[in-house]
Amino acid sequence: MGKKHKASSGGRVVISHSTYLPNLIEILEKLAQYPNIQTITPAVISRVKSNTPKFRLKVSVPITGGYKLIARHRKSAQEVFVVTAMSKDELESAIAQILAS
């Protein structure tokens, strides 16, 4: 099992891999502080053909109890699973606030 980082109030980010996109953990820890976020788990990282010069994090599809997000930076993509009671719109809004700061 991986290490668990406890956010000050709200959810937690599960650290179980050794490789993450740059700044991903920092961003996820900010997201974990939002109410109604229980758990955030970064998952598979993969190479993709298209180049995304600026870091992006977007809601992909609903999963049981939350959503799958896709983090993109340069030619890498990483899946992130979020267990939350938030709606898709609320989650997208929270992500936009974090990325804008």
C-alpha cells in the first residue's frame, strides 16, 4: 500500500506510484481540501501523441462514487480517480479555481 497524505480538511491524496506529472500532487492536494472530496488517487501515466505544452486537468467520465480525471502535460497523460459527492460542474469549477491560482 502507498503512503497517504492527509489534507488539512476534506479528503486525502493517495500516493502509490513513483511517477507523476509535474505539479500534479500539489494540485491534487489543493483539490482534496474542498468539501465533499473523499479520496483522490493518481493512476496510470502514459505517453500520448499530441503535445499539451500547458498543464491541463479535466473531468473525463463518471465512475462509481465520483469521476475519472485526465491530467495532461506535454506528451504525457495521467488518470486520476476522485471519490466525491460533488457534481461534475462543481468539480470542474473547483479544478478551474485551482489552475487559475
